[in-house]
Amino acid sequence: MTRLLMNTPMSKKQSEFVESIHLSGEHLLTVINDVLDFSKMEAGKLDLKREPLELRACIEDVLNLLTSKALEKDLELAYAVGPSIPLFIEGDMVRLRQVLTNLLGNAIKFTDSGEITVFVMLRNQVDGEYELEFQINDTGSGIPAERLESIFEQFSRAEETLSTVTKAPV
């Protein structure tokens, strides 16, 4: 419906609002798909698509989606793409947006001030095939060294703390 609305006459401000609504709706769909994808990964059935995508536009869409959250905390969002990386690449845009949204969302959540930057670097290139490295840098406090090993365990959060519950005798 937002696509239909976008094809009607609107002011620039209204167009920006509708675009934000559209991106938010797509993000919600991505969250739903995350849940479905988890079951596919568990079953070993997750497939990645190979389709043309404009890398910078994909990153900008994710940044635009998360801008309001970043502004609430007075954070700056930025990105830089290595000069040897072409404008259009082949890959799975939905999965790339999904991963970037999750990583940047976490960076925003755990960064109190400063900036968050996405860096895309060329890791390897062979016969027109590009292997890219995505790096998210932020000015947050980071993960304590003693918790680094546990962050890749299923359902683990680095900031979890143990609490004790004492029962009074009945």
C-alpha cells in the first residue's frame, strides 16, 4: 500500500514519511523472515540468492531505517565502501540487509555517544567474483574480554548477569 501511496502527489516531507513507513514495513517483514530463517538454518535448508544489487543503496536503506533510533541517542551513522568495489554486485540483498540491520541495531543499542560506521572492504577477487568484508565500528563500550567466547553460543547475550533468588522459609 505504501508503494501505491508513493505514486500519488505529495510534498517532499510527506514522501519522506511514506518512504520511512515503507522501509519500516520491510524491516518488520525481515524480522518475521528471521524467525522463519532460523528454522531453515536448523534444518540445513537456507539458500542464498544471487541477484544484482546496488551495494551502496542497500547500505543507505539500512542506515535510513535506523536513523531515528540513532538520532534519539545523538549518534552519527556513516559508511565507507572501498574504491575497488563496483557499484553493482551480485548477492542476496535481503540477507545482507538482514545482517546489517541486526548488527547496526545492536551497535545503536549498546553505544551511548559518538558514531557507528560500516566499512566494506575487498577481501579477495578472483575472476570477477568479489569476497567482501563488512566491518561495523562503534564508539560503544565493547564486549568484556571474558564474555567474548560466549557471544556465539545459542541464545546468549554478552551483558547478561547472574542474579540470585532467595526463598524465605514457608
